[in-house]
Amino acid sequence: MGEFNMEEISLPALFEQARKIHTTATEYGADQELVKKGCKALEKCEDMRSKLGLFSANESKDDISTTNLKYFMVPFYLGELTEKVLDDDRIQILKASHAKLKEFISFCEAMELVPQEELEFCAQSNSNPSADRRAQKIDRFKRQRAAESKLLEIKERKERRGRSSKAATLSTPVEAGEEDMLDDDGEEEREAWLTTISLAICKAFDLLEMLKKEEDMLSAIKAKQSKEGDPFSVDILDERTKKAEAWHRDAAVRARYTRPAQPIRCATFAQDVLEGRAQVSQAHEHKHQPLIFGPASLVNGSLTSERERMAAQVFQPSHRMPTMSIEEAGLKEMEIMNKWQERNVELMQEANSSWYNDKKFSPGEDDDEDDDAAQDKARAWDDWKDDNPRGAGNKKLTPCG
């Protein structure tokens, strides 16, 4: 935001500058210097408004001119910006913001701008049950959404009228239904500011409740601290320092008499130590177990329940883990090879001492008998073929027989 002199600037220009600062701080956030500058500008606007006597207690909202309606928002803007000021005494900031918001609501109530249900709810605020408070918050939220929708509609209507005016200057036809809207700037501006005030009233009630809760909480904390003393007292800090010094002193004594462990030269044993299945002080002769992932407290422990078994399987890898080490796999293969060689030796010995090497082949009487029977069979077959020539029984099948 540019620099401006508050003493020489007019009220409309000063209010516009302060409104821009409020919008920037509310929607986008701003540094403390800009927030404080906005507070000073709004305070100056409030002072000028009271000196000019723009509003009177005998007037109603219908008696206020359209150009002066926007100055209703000065105490609301000042209350919101004051709440964003950072200061060591937060309670005083909350009280100042609360006072400005109450002033805004009281002024709107005098102008008959506050809804009747809000006034009734505030009058019975101490005895309202939680259900009524919830219903009131819902009604307030609905009014806030309706006001926001109406402001958006007014903005879009104004943009359409601006486009129509630009089209008219370029000798293009004006959209139907927008000829009568060219002279409605005053009524539209008045409607927009009345809707903005209605929206600000809803926000002011919500902000008042929040400020009251924060002030009560800070007051309770301050009272407790004044009664019990500062929680970070010197005695507590001294006690913590003594505990830390004692821990470091004991650690130094333990390190003096602790013998360093022997270096681990076996990769598998080192993996077992890392996984919690073995201790550094144990010997290197150990039986390898499948790698188990999971909580360290359950690894290599007794899994007595289904819950512990499920917990031990947490973060399991997606692939199948090895069940033995490389050394064990080599020993297993060596054992299989030895068994295979022993089996081959037995087979060779059995082959060298088999029955066909001990029993020599010598023709005997049985063989001669088999040969005679074969010769008799062959002769009988030859005699039958002589008596029955080929095709002798098929004469009736021949066409010319």
C-alpha cells in the first residue's frame, strides 16, 4: 500500500484506503506495520465521522444517504484489524476489539439493522441451552450465505451493465431488459452496502463469541500462573540440569569400564545382530533362521496370541525370504553330492557282480526241444499252404466264375 498523509486526505479517500488495507489483511494476510497503519486510518475515519456529524440518534436507516451508508462499517473494520495486532498483552487487544465490535452492533441496532432473533438470543445468552445456540448458529450461517450470494449477484449485475454501457458507446444493440438498469446505480449501491452491513453483523456476532472465549481462557491461565507461579521456574530448570549432568556422568563412568566388543567378521551373524536374533557378545556358531521382519520386541520371541503373530508379520517383503545362509546352502549341496557319489559306487559294484557275468551262455536240451517244435510247426504250415492255394475259397465272389 502506498504512503498517504492522513491529515490532508478526505474522508472518502481515507475510508477507501483503510478498506483496502482491511481486505488485504483479512483475505491475504499482511505484516504488522500495514495492520497498524490500517488501524490508524480507521481511527482517523471514526474521528472525522463524529466531527462531521454524519449520523444522528433520531435517524433511521432510511434517512441515511447512500453515500454515508459505507461509514457504518468503520467500527467493524477497526474491530477486525485490532484483533490481528500482535502484542505482549493479548488480553488488552481482545478487549479493544470486543469494544469496537459491540459499538458496531449497538449502532446497527439503533438503526434497526440487527435481526430480531439475534437481539432475543443476546438477551437470553446466559440461559440458552446448547440446542438453541446450535440452532442460532445455523440461522446465522444461512443469513451469512444469503448475504454473500446477494453481493455476488449485485457484482455480476454491475458487470453486465458495464458491458452493456460499453456496447452502447460502440453503437451495438443493448441486451434486452438492461435499458432500465442504466439509471439504477444509486439503488444498487445502497442495496450493496445494506447487504454488506448485514454480512458484517453476522461476522461480528461470531467474532464476539470467539474473542470472549479467548479472553476467558487467557484470563484463567494468567490467574493460574499468578497463583502457582511460573511453570518454568528456576527450581525446575535446576532439577532438569542436575538430571542431565548425572546421566552424562554415569555414562562416562560406564564407558571407562566397558570392554569393547570383538569385531564381527561374519556377514550372516551381523545380519542376525541387526535383526535382533543374536547378541554381539554371543559366539559366531549359531543356527540360521529365516529373516523375520516386524517389531523388534516380537522378533525371536514367543508369539502366544494371534495379535502378536499378526504384529510380527508387519512390513513383510513381497518376495520369499531365504531359509538358509550361503554357507548352509553350500554344505547342503556338498552332502547331496557325497550321497550321489556313494550311490554311483554301489551301482558300479552291483553291475560288476551281476548274474550275467557269473553265468556263461551254454546251449542245453531245452533249446534243442524248442528248435524241433519250431521246425515241426513250420513244416505243418507249409503242408497246409500246399493243400490250400491262395484264393481257393473265393470262387463264388468272382464275377465270371
